[in-house]
Amino acid sequence: SILALTLTCKKPTPTELFAADIGKALQAAVKEVDSVNPGLDFNNHFKAVSEAVPANNWILLDTLPHQHVEGQKDAAEFWLNKVRVAFRSEGG
């Protein structure tokens, strides 16, 4: 697990991190989310995902990541609440 490795490994530079498999996977996920055109019916769903995906960038931070992750979670929840309200108003 990444968390266990943090106890024994030195922190990679951003260049090293993005060259590693995890960095490539993060970049691919962001590009894939950015390339989606959800249309009007799923726009809020898309916005929730696009706010949540950057929370994975916590591994790039020099400080404790909880504020970054919490902020991304709150932003995603904002859009998910809009999805819930729309679903309830449609009689779902």
C-alpha cells in the first residue's frame, strides 16, 4: 500500500512521480474525465466526478493532505446533492 511505503521510502520528485505507473494512471484518469461530454442529463454527475478525481493528487502535496482531500470531497458533495434533489423532484 502507498501509505505503508511512506514510512520507508523517500518522497519522489513530481517528475519521478509522474513518470511512475501511479502518476501515469492519475494523468490518464484526469484526461479521461476531461474528455467526457455528459450532456444535460448527466452534467451534475460529471461535475461531481470531475471534482472528486483531483483528490487523488494528495500524494503530490508536501503538507498533510487532509485539507486538499476534504475540499475536493466537499466540492463533489455539492454536485451530488444537486443530483439527489433532481432525482427526488423527478419522482425517483
